[in-house]
Amino acid sequence: MPKKTTKKPARKAKARKAPVKKAKKNSTKKPAVKKKTTKRKKSAVNIHKRAIPVRAKKPAKKSYTSVLVVIVVILIVAVGLKFIQSNFSQEQDIYQKTLPQTQLIDQELSLDDKEVIATVNGQPVEMMRFKKNLVKIPEQMRAMVPAEAFLNQSVLEVLMLNEAERRGIGVSQEELDLFMQQLYERTGLSEEEIVEKLAENNIDMDFLVQVYKDELITMKLLNETVLSKLEVTEEELLAVYNEQVSASHILVETEQEALDIVVLLDNGGDFAELAKEKSIGPSAERGGELGNFGKGQMVPEFENAVFSLEINEYTSTPVQTQYGFHVVKRTPLTTPFEEVKEHLEQTVLTGKQTEAMQQYSESLWESADIEILVDAEELLARLSN
């Protein structure tokens, strides 16, 4: 029987600390619990909470997290930077998500599209821009985005378009025509069919063209001023890779079930086979393997348990999370660096892009004279009635 080690995974106040056991040498190496939703877990949205105050002409630095919330919206534009470099060859997802959302506009026509909802350096930001930003987000996702984010995005959009104009950045008719042609091809709809669908919701083609034109200009501005300068080094990728661990787990509903599994492991049971037989997690069919992951990717209780183990050790006291009770085993890294290098590069680059866009957005906001003239929640409620 393997010796119990003294290492213990971190526990919440009510949970017992878990000593660990060393697995037998012939135990199958398996990779832990990524933050996946199960039928038992309530969904949650991580929303940044700083707010830009209504009528604040020059918000303080701390109020910029609302702009950061808007980065979620800007990231949709950021993805489009790759389309610029490849003639927009991968726009299908955005097209498919954007076009069906136009039904909301039909309810909005009772409001004055020219109503001024904010000013940027004295320039009005009109209601129609707010509507356009609502339409860009799939309807099922709108509830996860604060109303203030749509309002701030409208302001930020004007800031960026003005900055693009100042820098002489624009979109030619040929670029716009190419973009729209790709729209037709990727959606599988002809221009006539798109016009028909828009007409059903009292929208003309000029509205759609202007939405995409503004996005293209914003894409170009971000690419030329911020994103094209970013790079990821081999050293950065290796550092991220070397901080990773790999683990397997067996997830069950009760603590007693988990303790019974520990007894089976103590008596020489095979971890992978027990995971396939008893785990209720989605990784069961893989023998509990969850692959490589780094800090911050798992729920805290699970992460602490894994990082406290030596390779091929498993916890002898179950680890409780909101998913249930886990028997956790740390395993050797399952994927060589070269195989995950491309994925890591994209992950690191995306993080850098998000940070760079946040800083750039904040700098534009800070240097402008901005006045918010409406309450975002009330505005959204008016549009929904």
C-alpha cells in the first residue's frame, strides 16, 4: 500500500484538508477540472464593475472599467483584424450572428434615432449608434452585457472614428465592396435576400453598410496604432508552458462515494478505469484526463489540491467544489511544448491584445471631454418596451 504523504490540498473553511497518497508505479498517467459547467453548476458572468459616471466630463482613472467591459464588444472588432490581413476570409461567424439580430430594431423605431445620448468633445452621440451596438451582439448574449457597456461603446466608437479621421485612416469603396461581397458569400445569402430580410424589420441596406464601415475603420485604427506592434517571444511561451500541470480526477456526488474510491485505489485499483466507471464528469470517457493547464484555469479548491501534489500522487481526502466531490491525481504533463505552442501563442497574444486595447481606449477616453446625457439602464428599458 502506498504511503500517505504529508502534502494537503487547500480547502475552504468547512472542508477537511486532504492528505495525499502516492499512486502505484503502474498507475495510468492521466491528466484537472477546467471550469466547465455541469448540470449542477449555475452559470456566472464575470463582469467588470467600474463605472463611468453619468455626466462626468473627465472620469477619474478608476472609472474606466466600464470601458474595459466594453472591451468585450471591441474584441469582436479585434477578431476582424485578421480578416483585414486575409481579405476577410473568416468572417462567417460574425455575419451569421449579426444579421439575425436585426429584429430588435423594429421595436426601436418609436424612439428618435437622432436623440443625443452623449457628447464627445461637443460632438453628439446619437441614439442610432446605441441601437447599432445592440444589434451587433447576439440577442441571447445581451443580458450578460451591462446596459452601460452599450452606451460606453457608443461613445468609444465615436472617439475611435474621430481618431481614425485625425490620422487619415479610412475605408475605400473597393474595400467596403469586397467586405460586403464576402458577407454575401459567407452567409450564403444574395444581396437581394439580405435586403429582403432587412426590409422585414424596417431597415435599409445603408444601415447595415454603415455598421460594417465603422467597424472596418475601427479595425484599421486598432491594427495600425496598437495590435500590429504586439509580438510573443519563445521565452514567454516556454515560461507559460513550464508553469502548467496536468491531472486526472474522478468526480462523484457524495463524499462517501469519493472515500470508497480512495479505498479502491489504496487496494491497487486503476485510476483511469475507476474514472470511466464511476466519474460523473465529462472527462470520464477519457479516464478522468483533463490535460495541461495553468493557474487560474480551475476552480480554486481543485487548483490548490493539484498544485499541492507530487506527480502520480492522489488525494486521500475528497476535494469538494461546486461540482461535487473529487479524487484528484496529479500526472506528468501530457502534451509536449511543440504540440501546444501555437495554442499558447494565441492565448498569450489575446491577453496582450486585450490589455493593449484597454490601455488605448482609456487613453482616448481620458483625453476627451465626454458628457453622458442619459441613464443607460433607463435607455435600454425604453428600447425593450
